[in-house]
Amino acid sequence: MRRWSNGYDCGLPSRLSGFETAFLHKAKTWENAVNFSSVVHLGFCFAKSKKLAKVPADAFQLPTMISIIIPALNEEHYIGNLLNDYLNQIFKNFEVIVVDGNSADKTQKIVKDFSKKNKKIKLIVSEKRNVSYQRNLGVKNAKFGRLLFNDADISIENDFLGKAVRELTKRDLKVSGCYLIPNTKNLIDKLGHYLLNKWFFLMQYIYPHMVGQAIFSTKEIHNKINGFDQTIRFAEDNDYVNRSKKYYKFRILKYPRIYTSTRRFKEENRLILALKYLLCPFYRMFFGEIQTDIFNYKMDKGKNIYKKY
């Protein structure tokens, strides 16, 4: 009996006619061609997968939808820049909710102008000037389950959301934050933020800390912990992430960065402000959350002084 190249009986007699011999020769050629094409196809798929692995995360439109909540008060010098940064994002699955605390400047007008041009931008006017109340109000009006809380005086690169969503998904993180880069050339401010980032890194495993410039969360977690505590006068953002770790792990994202304003350092005494930031976590550890004005950390000190609150 004749056999195929793989050793199996082909079911034909050993003596074949010229036509039968030509047919088998052609069939064997087809078999080799199919095997060769399969190898080529697998090689192509492997090469393609390796190539895709090198494509930046922000090149993909991931299915995650994000509600970005920005509390604001007298932020006419900053809010427009941040909204522009978001409209320039490569990742497009988001909405931005600015919750204004009835500003005395042009903050509301600027946000309204943006909202007329792009439906992703929304303005809500809060009846209270309270950063925690404003954030919670933003969540109540948010359409999506994934949340991102920002301060108004930050800036981001156009791949920020893409990188963040990819890392959140890959590491299965519900609550997270970002490292901070100061928008300044001042070496003292840079050193201060370097030490702050090191503090974030070390404490994420023990007693999580993260400031309001960038906190990722979800509606599920937000509701479980009853949102931001409106009675806290200082470090309400740290309290938020620390309470959330009871339900999910908190980790700092490695890749996306937040560029933050140093205006408070410029307006206040750097040494005194640094001492406030240094003493704050130890006060909270030993005495509880800061619900008085003992640290004299104001949300806003007037129309003509624009500070992070």
C-alpha cells in the first residue's frame, strides 16, 4: 500500500496509473504548502503579538469609562489649562465634572465656555464651599463607575488616562494614586516632592497617603466608605484612601505622572508649610482626623490669592 508522508495508509494500491501518481504528487505538494503556510501564519501572529506588546498603552481605546471630578474655587488661572489637557487626551472614554464652590472670579464662565464646545465637560455649582462636599456632589452626578478626583491646578500629558487605565486594569486596582512632579525649577520644591513621593511609596503598604491631585476610585468603594468626610479640615484625601484600604488594596501607579502647582509654597512660608505636611500624618495617627483649624490650612484665602486648598 502507498503511504502519505506522515506514515498513514492512503488506502491506494502500491501500483498506480500515471494519472493516480500525478494526483498523489499534487496532493503531497498541497499538503506541504498547507503545512508551510501554517508555520508562516503562526510566525506572523507571534511577530505581530510581539509588536503589539511594544505599542504604548494609550494607543488603544480601552472599554473603561471614567468620571473625572474637579472641585474648584476661584480657579480662573488654572481650570482652563486642565480642561484643555483632558480634551487633548488620546484616551477618549471620559466625562469631566467641575464642581464649583460659587467662585467670585471667572471660573464658572470658563467652564461653561468649554461645556458649550464639548459635551464631555459639565459644570455643577455647589451650595457649599467644602472640598469634600464638592467631590461627593460630583460623584452623585457622575455617569460612570470608575472615578478620578483631581485638583484644578494640575496638568497632565496627553497619554495620562491611557497609561492609567492600562495599569489599573493590569494590576487590578480599584483605588490608586500617582506620583507628583512639581511645575517649578525651584530645587527646594523639587526636593520636597521627591521626598513626598518616597513617603507615598513606603506608606502605600502600611498607612496609605495620597493627595487630592489624583485619586482613582470607584462608585462602589466611594459608597461603601460614605465618600469624603466633610468634617475634616485638613488631609481629607489621605483619610479617603486610608478608609478605602479596608475593602481593596491601595497602590501607587508607576507610570502616569501628575504635574502639580507649587503656588501654596510660593505664597506661604516654605518651612512652615513643610512642617504642616510633616506633622499631619503623625497627628492623624495619634489623635485622629483633623477636624479643627489647628493646622490653619484654608480652602481659599481670598479672590486675589490663588492657592491649592
